[in-house]
Amino acid sequence: MAEIAVHRREPTQRMGFFTDTTTCIGCKACEVACKQWNDLPADELRIGQGRSYDYTGALSASTWRHVRFAEDDAGWSFMSDVCKHCTHAGCLDACPTGALVRTEFGTVVVQPDVCNGCGYCVPSCPFGVINRDPYDGRAAKCTLCYDRLEDGLEPACAKACPTDSIQFGPLDDLVERAQGRVAQLHERGREDAYLYGAGDDPGEELAGGLGAFFLLTRPPERYGLPAQAESPIQQNMLTATAVGLTAGFAAAAVTVASVLASHRRRR
């Protein structure tokens, strides 16, 4: 996996993704483009009883874009899932080393050279996005192609999408465009179309508002998304840290006591 050098500059427009599930054809071109650009390993092809061609299975440290397959009585639908780059990012709040940072584009990225592999970020993500690499233990997830944004290029997944299901741009512009798309679908009789993660009333936003949001036509759970996504608070991480420190201090105290006892026996 390539190292990510984040150069903090003056804030610019917040950039993001709008994913329209009504135009996704499940081709997985976004997955392939993401892996190629970010030099991520391929997933093992596992086809058998009860499995589909969704061989990536889920987002992981080596799969930063994942096309979910959803099937019910209404038929098949697809959704290209990705890190949400939340406004209130639980992973960023939980990181004790500063490996997770918010960039000038409003995105959240992991700096591999700063990550110590503690894993606090993993349970702190309400969407189950971030994970640890099984080989080196460091956390990894979508960077919204930070290196491409630096050069004025769109992310590889959006570039590769043949149906414009994945759209990239300034977040405010995307929300406006997405609301227009929902209105268009409603006029066509698709009353089930709605936005997930954008356009909510103040105080009702998922994780404070998502930097990667979706147009859905089924309940979010059908796509593996939570109906509610409260970001864990920093206090939870501190509690876990305090437990670890307490255990460390206890072990140190036992060591000191043993040394003192040995010293007394020698006198």
C-alpha cells in the first residue's frame, strides 16, 4: 500500500461523493479503479452456494470501494459503498496518535506512517468502514484519492463509473444536484427515492452530515447502512485508554514490589 503524504494547506471547498443507486449497474468498475490507483491487493474469488459475484464482500483495509448487492421481492439493486468522510468522524476522535486527520478538502484520511495499529478507530466508526491491515496492523480506508485531488483530478472510482452513479465535486453543489434528482424521480412516480446522509434538518444529520451520501430507494438496512449513525464520543476512547493505562500501572507496581521484596531478602 502506498504511503499517503498529507500536506495541510488553507481550507478549500469541501469535496465529496454523491452516489445514485438508481443508476448503478453493479459492474464494479469503481472497485477495480480504486484498487489499481491505490495499489491495493485483489480479493480472493469465492463463489459457492449462498454466494454471489460480490466477491469483495465488504469494505476493508484492502477494499476501499465496495459494490453491495441487495436482493428482495422487488428484485436486484446495487450500491457502491465507501467511507462517508463524516463531519463528526468517530474514527478521527478516537485516534490517539493523530494518524487520522481532516484535510483541506474536508475529507478524513489515515497517515500510515503515524498509525500505531492500536485499532481504536475500528469500533468508533458507526458505518464499519475503517479496518486494520492484516499484514502490518495499520488502519486503512478511502482517502477520496487525496493525491489526485491535489492535482485537480477527480477520484479514480468516479472517473471510472460508466453510468455516473458516482459523482464527485464540491459537497454543497452535490447536495443541490441530488435534491434535484430526487424531485425528478418523484415526478416519474418513484416516491420511494430519498437521500441518505444529506439534506437533513439541523440536528438530525447522520454523523453531523456525510461527505459521501447516497440516493436510496429502499430502507438503508437493505444496503448495509445504519438507520441511525451516532459517532462514538471521545469519552469512550478515553475510558478504554484509562483501562489500558491502569493495567500498565498495575503491572509496573507488581514489578516494583517484587524488586523491593528481593532487596529485603538480601539484607
